[in-house]
Amino acid sequence: MKKVITYGSFDLFHEGHYRLLQRAKALGDYLIVGVTTEQYDEARGKLNVVDSLMERIDHVRQTGFADKILIEDHVGQKVEDIQKYDIDIFTVGSDWAGKFDHYREYCEVIYLERTKGISSTMLRGQNFGIVRLGIIGSGRIAKRFLPEIKYVSGIHAEAIYNPHIESAKELAEANELEIYTDKIEILYEHANAIYIAAPHNTHYGYAKDALLHGKHVLCEKPLVLKEREAKELFGIAKEKNLVLTEALKTAYAPGFAKMITIAKSGNIGRIVDVEAAFTKLVGEGGRELKKEENGGSFTELGSYPLLVIFKLLGTDYQSVKFTVFVNAEGVDLYTKVDIRYKKAVASIKVGLGVKTEGNLIISGTNGNMVAEAPWWMTKNFEIHYEDTEQNEKFFAKYAGQGLRYEISAFVAQINGYQKKIFMTDKESIALSRFMELFLDEKTEKEMIYMEKERC
Ligand code: CTP
């Protein structure tokens, strides 16, 4: 009996998939089809798969060509399967030509002509329409963001706005965008969704205006610096049936989601303490330290540790204590925060003028989880137990600048096929409340004057 194996995502099952399976089956007597899991697709950079694994398996089954269906969930599985099932022929479409030649060591490799004019990517675009993105701001974050858009299907960058037109022009030209403007109406004309990458204290104004113009909004963190503003924005978005997403990249990273799920699964027992630190030395006079733009360590970096704390311990904390090291202008160069919960504690260290070890430690009654800097771009983490033999290490993909994950979640939410919620409105509102607490003159804080030394 000649055994054939093939693999794919088989998303939005189409004619190309059907013809591939039909010809694969005809190559032998017994066909095995491997269908990829969502996590594996994400890990290999295939974002925005619409159908669930069960639906995709069901579609393959309905063709009647597969004698056996497998789930593919890790790198290296293909070779394992080829050996385990004693495969004679490995086959995939010609878009993969040459990529699997090294399997010839184990079996015959056949690339079948790909059916022209159809693909899941194309169908995703047709079924859901392309998100036409207008970008507000052309600074450092926007520069990093633009190249990441190309990795997500169903979205296209159309135009850049900056009141300083020269800056918009420069970024537009560098990314081959034809439209750049210093008039926001022009941006609205070309876009149905807006990404806000402007200074913190402009977010509220831009986001509200964009929502009132009927645009979906993806806004850099911190979304806003006041709780009532966050509530108002989410209220408008809901009323107008628009998507409002806070672009806190960590929340959307596959490794981070995995870490949070494991931490909450009870593996390390009840979580009693979360310590999270993030420091990044910047020069005096840098954008991050501009007082008039609400710069400083906490507004710049505080969202990352707070995100982990809120995910693990919730947003109903009992008390907060800030210790703040400020420069002559009152901008914080280093901030420590102690947060008390009913049955847990959390602490944060963020700094633009002090360098600490930037790790994340989650302590539970049964063990701890540790992720080292840059844990906010989660690539790996460990679980430590009393019995060290039980210790475990986890690895995850974090591709490029990692912004593609939040972009993908934004597109999926707009198109209504987002089943996973990476960041809730409640978490975004709680983050803005915390920013407000920090910036509020009346909040009790221990203030320590600190000279900014050269770095
Ligand atoms: N395939 C094909 N003809 C097409 C599309 C896909 O023969 N027009 C084949 C692929 O080469 C692969 C299998 O079908 O062997 C599963 O492909 P998959 O990656 O799931 O489908 P695509 O439509 O290529 O998906 P995407 O657009 O997301 O890359």
C-alpha cells in the first residue's frame, strides 16, 4: 500500500485545497492530511486564520479524500510523521517547491501544481474587505509599525498625518506611501481605520475625533491618561459599533498569552506575588522625558508591568504606593510601585534613568515563573518548583518587532472573526486609571529628587 501525506492550514476551504487533496490521494492508496493548529500557524507567522481547527478538519474530512487526519502543532513533526506512518510520498503545492527537498532522505517528495487564482489570503480579503489604515504620527513607533503591516493579510497602510508635514513626508517616502498630509480630513478620506502613534497626551483628542468620524482606532499605549476619558472612548466605540484597541504589543504576543494561561492554570498554585521590572536608559532631552508630553518612566513603561499584574491579579487592588525619583523638572527617571491586593501583592520598577534587572517573577504557593528581559517581547520563560527535577522551560515565537500580532488582532476584530480577546476594555480602563493616579498631584507619593547623570 502506497502511503501519501500532505499538510496545510486549509482555512476558508477552497477549490485549490480540494484539487490538491484530490491529486494527493491519486498519488497512492492511503492519504494522511495534517491540519495545523492556530498556535502553530501563529508561531510560523501565519496570522489571521479565520476558521477554527475543528472547522478546518471538518472541511478536509468532507472531501472524502483523507483516510486519516492529523493535527500538526510543532516544528519537526512532519519528519516524525513520515517515519511513524511509514510514508512513501510527501506532497504539497508548488508554492513550496524546493522547500521540502531534504525529506527525500525519508520518502519521495512531489510538488503538485498549485491551482491558479485562489488562496485563503485572497478569500480573507474578499470576504472581509481590506482595512485601509491611516496613521497619525510619524515618530519612532510609527517607523517600526509600518514594516510590520506587511505581515498581516487584510490591511493596507494608506496615508500618514503629522502636523509637521516634513516628518510625514519622510516616513511616507521611506515606506512607499503616496499620501501624507498635515490635514486630518485628508487622512479620514482615505482610511477606515486609524492608528495613533502620537505623543501620549494627544491620544484622547485624536481617538475621539477618529471615532466620531466613524473610524476604527488602534491607539498606542497608554491609550489615555484619565479613566473617564477611556470610559468615554469605549462608550463611543460601542455606540458606533467600532473597534477601539490599545496597542500594547505584549498583550498580543503568542508567548505572553501562553505564559499568562499557564500562570493562571494553577501549575504554580495560587499567585501571591508579581514583580515586574522594565528599564530603558535614555538621554536627557529625549522624547521620553518631555514634561510637556507627559513623558517619564511610568507613563512610558508602566503599562507593561501593569498589564501582567492586571491579567494575573485583576483590577480590584486595595492600595497603591508610589516612590518616584524625579529630575529638576519633576519628570520621573525611576519609579517603584507597590500594589496591595486582598490576598496578594505586586511591585513594579520602571526607569528611564536607572537600570535594574528587567525581569518578571510570578510567585505562587506551588512554584514560580520567571521571564527575563525583554519579557515584554516574550520569547521564553521558565517554571521553577521546589523539586527542581520538575522545572520546565517554554519557548515561543516573537517575530520581528512583534507589532504584527496587535495588527492582526485589530484586523480580526474589525472583521468580526476575532474569537480571542487579548486585552479587555476593562484592562485598558484600569490602565488609564493608574496613569491618572500617577499623574495626579493629590495622590500620595514619596518624591525623591535625582540628578540625571550621563548615560
Ligand atoms: N494549495 C493549492 N492551490 C491553491 C492554494 C493552496 O494547491 N490555490 C495547496 C497549498 O500548496 C498547500 C495546501 O493547498 O499544499 C494547503 O494550503 P494552505 O496554505 O492551507 O492554503 P493557501 O490558500 O495557500 O493559504 P494562505 O493564503 O493562507 O497561504
